[in-house]
Amino acid sequence: MSVPGQPFPTSSTGCIHVFWHEGMLRHDTGRGVFDTGIDPGFLEVLEKHPENSDRVRNIVSILKRGPISPHVSWHTGRPANIPELLSFHSQGYINTLVEADKNGGKEICGGTFLNPGSFDAALLAAGTTLSAMKHILDGHGKLAYALVRPPGHHAQPTQADGYCFFNNAGLAVQLALDSGCRKVTVIDIDVHYGNGTAEGFYRSDKVLTVSLHMNHGSWGPSHPQTGTVDELGEGEGFGYNLNIPLPNGTGDKGYEYAMRELVAPAVQKFEPDVIVLVIGQDSSAMYESGTKSGLLRDKNGMLNFTNTGGITRDYLCFSSTPFLPPSPSDYTHNLSLPIF
């Protein structure tokens, strides 16, 4: 990763600590028409579910064999345990997933399939993200990247949503708070609203949740939040949820403007100890269902990573969650570049 005006990280200047576990590949989302799992009976070839393991396999391959591989330090992830999950999710919701897993799986909500192997993969995604956060909190690095699936930012405390079972970023944020951090900021650039993370901290003044997304509104019972500017938080959390719905086709200049004029000032005023970036890649122009472009150009030293690996039709968020160093002097510096 490079920063404008600064060299790419080397063994002497630092590296990217990537947390990954191959067990997450065992989450099989199946085939059908888009994300429905339905076979209408007249198609010669059924397409893979948009959230499939091929995308993450390519990301792993790029990190291991691509030009930045010398600057990557690999760490093996681990499964989360139930007490860790309870820091964000309710016991009743966890019990629902456990029971579904014992019974061979089911469609938890629209397009979100818990199949054999999915629950264990979801535990690995949550635990691997927690390991990445702990790595930063323990002072072992300045940048940790949790490469995980299933994704998590739509998962709410009491329900699944949008291919997500456990809110990986939310769990990491809560770990940071429980470990002594006073404030944490979450910045989510997925093309869809990070509703689950926002919901989890909607009444807290210790977490500033920021989401830049298309203006898609609610999409059903599993996603009642709208992502509009008037969802500001409640109670002590009023004013600590910042939604930035962007017009269809917003490009680089639009993103730069939103970051410079809205995100950076809000984060600087909030003064967090840790910044969590939730980087769903479907805001790329390469993703057909996305409505924004602007993360493809290798501009001003930014890392061009989103359009590699032949990912086009099946390009969807894989809930990558990098963590930036808890250094107040680095707020603007860190916000000036996209990471994965």
C-alpha cells in the first residue's frame, strides 16, 4: 500500500498484516438465478451465488503472488466463541443459527443461505476479524486486514441480512471498546448501507458510524433501515451515525469530495482511538449491480486492487476489514487513501 508522497511499505517501514483462514471457503452459497438459489428448470447453466468463494480465492492469490506480496505478513485466523459473539449479537439470534446448522441449514433470509459448513465459516470470519483487531490493539502492527467471508456489515444484533450472519466489524469495534479504547470510528464504503453496524451502535456516543452508499432504501424485513441522512442515531447516540447516500454513477471526484468535506471533518471532530474500514468492493464500476465508480484508478499513489482477478459479474463485497493505527495525528493522513 502506498500513501501519496510516501514509499510503499517495506520490511523497514512496515507491512500489511493479513488475517485469513481457508476454512472460510467451506461456506457454499450454491447456484441458482442470481442469489435466489432457484433452478427454474430451463437454464443450461446456473450461475453461482454472488457471494461465492471464487472471489476470495482470487484475492488470496493476488496477495500471495501479486506485486505487493513481499509486503504482506500472513496470520492464521481462528473461530470466534459464543461469549465473543454475545458482545454484539443476542443469545436468541445465535441460538437460531446454531439450531439451523444442526438441522442441516436453511435460507435465513432472502439470498442468505446457511448451508453445511456455513456456520463454521461464519465463526472463522468473526474470530479472524477479532484476531486482526487484537493484533493492532496489542501494538504488533499499524495495519491489519481481515480477509473474511461470509461478510458481516448487514448482520444486526438480532437478525441476519444481506448474506451476513455475524457482524465482523461490529465485533471488532466492541473488542476495541472493551479493551480500553474511548472511541472508535467505522467507515463503510460498500455500495449498500452498513445497516447492521449502524444498528449495533445506534444508541452509543462511543462509536461514530459512517456509511457511503447508493440510495437504495429498505429492502424488506431483514433490512428495515433506509440509509437516509435522517438516520442520525438515538438517545446518547444521536448525531453519531453519518449516512452519505451518493447519486448513481458517483465517481472519483464525488468520493473525494465526500471524504474531504464530510467524512474527514466528522472523524477529526470525533477524535477516535481506532478507525475501522469496512471495504465492500461492490462500489466498483466493475460490479454490474453497483451504481458507483471511482475505486479503480491507481491515482496519487493509491493501491489499485479492486479490478484484479477477473472479477466482474460475481463481484460483490467480501467484508474486508482493515484497521488503522490508533494515532490521533494520523486521522487526515489515513483518511486520504482507500484501502482495498
